[in-house]
Amino acid sequence: MKAKKGLPGRRTYALPTIFTVGTLFCGYYCLMKTLQALSLPTDRLGEAARLYNHAAIAIGVGMFTDGMDGRIARLTNAVSEFGREIDSLADVITFGVAPAMLAVAWGIRTPELAGHPFFANILPAVGYLVTFLYVTCGAARLARFNVQKNPSPKNPGLPGRKYFVGLPIPPAAGMLAAVVHFNGGYPLVNWWPEGILWLLLIGFLAFLMVSTWRYSSLKDVSVFRLPSLVMVIFFATLIFLIWNFSEPVLLAMATTFVASGVVTRIASLWRRRTLLPEENTPQPEESPSSGL
């Protein structure tokens, strides 16, 4: 039976699902590479670093495919409940379980902590807890997004602008992957406080995902609205920078987006404090009239 004119057909619905499956494969690939790196002995650190780096890159590729499936679904009018649900399931694996596994395997390696018995016993256990909370908060963030038809932060910001309520899970995973990629995949083995800082970052990202802090939606920013020449120059520059300086560029991009919500929240609190209602400030008493 042919699809009615103006309605998307089955092939149209399958197109965004293909990208969703690509996102799911990136999560699976990240898990496999992380397990391979974790099974290597400590004297093969270079090979393990290469595998960890490939796992981190897979998360970055997954962010691209995750963004494409939603955009294609909207452009082709192929938005469906099935696509929405499978996209959320893929996000839990690719941006929840996979980066959590990568984070604890890359950032907390017990053999390198052999010289510090206390941290060798404590950090792995705390790492399991923090990464589990990361996965839980990421799943809760996705569930909240699916349930709320029109989620809005407590402080909606500028009218006409779209905002995410809380940090989306793909940028949170991208932040972890960018740190791993920036270090060339080499695990944190030289200084145990780095492991503590790493766990604090994971816990902070988990908090941001379930918070009500607003993050600007990239849907409002469309480089395709720019003039053709400017758009070509923009993409050419971006590709050149990522291709040649991927480590610092990707880390800077991930950090900028994650920090944007924190800066917005601080600015909002500062604005509330400086713009207090006039009725809350004491008013001078009026002097009585002379009655002349």
C-alpha cells in the first residue's frame, strides 16, 4: 500500500533510525575497546592508550550521529514514538554506560595505585559509585525529557529562545571523552589526586544532568542561515582545526558548552541579587506637613 501524499513512508521513517543504530554501534564499540584496554597488562600502556583513545573517539562520532537522526527526522517529518524511544535507549548505552565504563577504566587503574594502599582500596570503590550515579542521572535526565512535553527551567531566560533543562547526556559524555582524547588515551597513572579530580568531574556532570539549570539549545543556532561564503569558511576552518588539533579543540568545545550552563546560572543568581524588588528595600518616612 502506497503512503499517502504528504505523509512520510516507511523508508523515510527508517532513515533517522539508521543514524540511531549508528549511535548505538558507537556505544558498543566504545565498550569493546575499553574492555580490550582494561585486559592488557600494565607494561603495554601504549597499546591500552590507543584503545582508550579509539573508545573516546567513538563517543564523539556517536554525538554526531545522535544529532543527525533528530535533525533528519524533523526535516523529513518522520518523527515517531518508536524513533523517540529507541533514541533514548541508544543514548543510555552510548552516552551513559559506555562513557561510565571508559571513565572508571581509564581514570581509576588499581595497579598504578599499588604504592598507595589507602587510595588503591578507596578510589576504585568510589569510582564505581560515582560512575553508577552518572548512569542513573543520565537515564533520569532522558526519562524527564521524554515525559515532559514542554520542559522549561525555573528561570526561562530570554523570550523566544529555546533551552535545555539540565545538561543533556551527549555533551556530558562528550566532556569525558574529550578529556580522555586530550590525554592521548594515556590513563591517569602518575599522580593519585588526578583520580580524585576525575571523580569530582564525573559527579559534577551527573549533578548538572538532573539539575534545572538551563542550557541553550543549539537548535536556535543554525550556521546554514549564514551567507554561502561565510558558511564555507566556517566549516572549512572547523574541519581544519579538528583534523589537525583535535585534542585541544574538542576539549575547548566540550568545556565551553558544559561551562555555559554554570555561567548562566551564576549570572542569573547575580542578577536576582542586584535587582531586588523596590518594595523589599526600606523607604524613608515622609515628613509631616506644616499645616499652614
